[in-house]
Amino acid sequence: MDRSERELVEKDSAKISRHDDWQAAANDGVDYHYQWQVYALRWYTTLFLLLGWVPISVWLFYRSRNGWHQPLVALGIILMWLATMLAMVWWTGEFRCPRCRRRYGALGNRKGDTNFTRGFFDRVCANCKLRKFERG
């Protein structure tokens, strides 16, 4: 084998090994603790915004009718809460799996899966099967 053939073989083997990086990372004993902390912060913030939107909206509406007499201020706060909530839902969905670096809870990344509870409540990565909050 001459030098050019050897270089081609090395390039091909490098391409193949890049596809199996997540398997190699799984065997390295890598600790994903920091990445899961970031994910938990995103997830709990998003959950707080989702669950708090209705009570905050009702309270602001009630206060604007009976106390403030400022319905446009209350509407502005409600719309800002909604925009922040939607941005956080998107940001949480963009979390990358610590092992394979693909979107962890991507909606519709499984063939034929159209369930809308997927993504935000996934417990296993659809690509590399890393369990949520698994250390390595």
C-alpha cells in the first residue's frame, strides 16, 4: 500500500469512528452531573412558568379589575409571562444529550411518534438510550 491509499484508509476509519463516539464515551466513565444540573434548572424553571401562568393571569386580572384599574399593565405582564414561558419551553427542548449531543427530548424524533407528551417528559434519549439523570 502506498502513502495515498494509507491516507484514504485512515480518513475512512476516522469517519466510521466519529459515528461511534457516543459508544466510546459511554465506556469512558464520563460523569454527566453538570449537564444534568443544567437540564434540571431548565426543566424546573419551565415547569414553574407553565404551572404558574394560569394562577398569575387570574390574580392579575382580578387585581386590575378591583385594585389597580390598570388592565393594560396586567395584560402586558401576562403577555410577557407567556412569551417567557414559550421561550423556556423551546430552550428546554433544545437540551443536547450529554452522551450523543443530539436533542434529548425532541418531539417527533421517533418514527411514527406523534404523542405531544414526548419531549418534555422523556426519560430516555431516543438516540443513544441514555436515561435521564444517568451519570455515565
